[in-house]
Amino acid sequence: GFVSYLSAVIACREFVELREECVKGLLKDPHIEVYKTMLSRIMAKPGLAKILPEVGSNLVYAPEPPSSEADIIGLTGRIVKTLTGIVITGEPFYGGSRHLAKLLLIIAKHNPSKKVGFNFKHDYSLVSRLDRKVYHVEHTGPHNDLNSFWRTVEEAAVRRPDVILDKGGTGLEPVTYVFTKDFYELES
């Protein structure tokens, strides 16, 4: 029971060469299992398709304080909308998301309680409903290039935001990023 559970946690987390087996289910990584459960709960939310950006969304999760993107679980693909509905592409994997995992890594460096990240369409009406007394919202952009994006995100992260409203810019779609302490906070 518990010993095999603990062994799987350690094996899947510490040995990069075993991560493929963890994802395929040969070794059950409990963190990946939690991620899959929460991903399906989020996918079942009514109206999700309306808030997905053209670039797609991702969900990232850092079970422990991350030191690199490889410590963060995310989809190797994305959550996208199609003519028939919402589709998940890729698999949950440590280091599976580059962009959103890098964002969560930057946010967690300044606020270690943040373990979950999700991105959706830049929507002022949705964000205006957030209680500003509860959620710290930072605005970034517009950007001239990707370097400008990362620089302003780093500056915003110092102020420990819960939400980053990014206006996009050259080659970048406007997107809202939400960072929470756990999946339940994200769902609410």
C-alpha cells in the first residue's frame, strides 16, 4: 500500500528516465493522477469553450515548489476548441508545458504558495467580476516581442499577483493567466 505509493512518487519525480512509464500508467504517479482528475473536472465546466483563447489553454501544476519547468506537470499539447467542442491534445507530463510552466515557475519564485496555473481568453468582463479585495490583478503589455513579455511578467511577479491580464502584442494574443494555491481555488 503506502510503501508502493511512496516508491512511485519518488520514482516518477526523481528519475527522469522513468517519467515515460509514469505517464503511460505503468507506474502510477499520484501527482499525475490528481492532475488528470482535476483536468477532467475543469473540462466539464459549462462555458469553458467561450473563454479558450485561439492559441489554446493549458493547465499546469507544481506538486512541490518548482526549481525548473521539469518540476511542473502540464499537457504536452493544449486544451483547444474545435467545431465539435473542447479537445485535449497531448498528455500530462513533467515539463509538458513550456510557456505556462515557465510563467508558474516565475510566479512561484516570488510566491511559493502558487502551485496551479491556467490561461484563458483576455476577457475584461470576466475579470471585472473578480473581487479585487480577494484577488491581486496585475496588467502587462502590450509587448513588442517575446523578450518584452517575459521581462514584464518578471516585473509583475515580484508584486505576487493571482491574475495577470496580458494585453498581448506583436505575435502575442491577449491572454489572462490565473495562479492559485490548489485546484479547488482555481475551480471557484
